[in-house]
Amino acid sequence: MSAPTTVDLTGTWDLDPAHTRLGFAARHAMVATVRGGFQVFSGVIQIDHADPAKSSAEVEIDAASISTGNDQRDGHLRSPDFLDVENHPKIIFRSHRAEVVSDEEYKLHGELEIRGQARPVVLDLEFQGSSPDPFGNTRAGFEGRTTINRKDWGLTWNVAIEGGGILVGDKVKLELDVSAIKRPEPATA
């Protein structure tokens, strides 16, 4: 069985949470990078191969599902100092348009909503390929990345550290490894 071509990508795709990572990386104490991600999310991608600018994506993240591998830090990130998950339980990304850079590279323009504030972002996406899986599904993979300034979303908490500098860097790298499953085409009568 041959792998699908890019023409087969036209349609609706659902993120596969078991094989997708929505991650981030931020500087800590000016010397280290802390990485983390979100464990609970859903998303839909609409791909229009004939007119890629009409392609879109929407992802909804449970903000409380943040995980950096440290319970104390995760609790602080959930608090009003950062994500304030009690008052803002969802992080949402909605794209407005897609831009073709090359056969495998795209820019996805949209808005990222954190703490109830939506700000424009541009995700650099790289198509990783598509193929059938052993369960009869068609899968596609994408890697994505962008860098945001957390202060643009009101995430301003920080502490000065001895010797100069700050505890938490302002720039946050968003790192996406996406596996999506194509929805079956509706039957025509």
C-alpha cells in the first residue's frame, strides 16, 4: 500500500492526543531551560489543498493539564501568578489563514488566547509526511514552532535574582509535534 500524496490531505483532521505533544520551553534563573507541555487538549485541522489559504486549525487546551515534571512548579504555573486556571481554564489557538512557504513548510497565522487575552501569533509548520496506520486511518504529521513574549498575555510574575537577572525569562518557545488522523469522507447518496 503506498503512502498518500499531499492531495489526500484535503479534509478534516483530528489531533491524536496520544501521539501529539504541545510543548513549551522557557529560561529559568538565566542559566537553564525548563520544558513542559499540556496533557489534555483537542484540536481540528481543516486542509484545503486546492487553496491552502483556506486551511485552518483550532486547538483547545485544558490549562490545568500543564506539566513540567515538578508538582510545586506546576502548581505555581496554574496559580493567578501565571495561567490562573481557576478563572481561565482554557488556552485556545484559532488560525485565520495558512501561508505556503514550500511543499513542506507553512506559516499558520492566528490568535492564541491565554488568560482571556487573544494575541496574534504565527506558527512555522513543517509537514512531516502522511501514511496509513495499522488501524485503517490516514495519519499526517507536523512539527510547529514559534516564540512568544509571555508578558503580552499578562503573564508578568517574576523575581529578581542575586547577581542580576530574573528568575523566569520573558520569551517562551512553543514546540508542537502533531499527529493527526483524517476523518472519513461522508458517504454520498
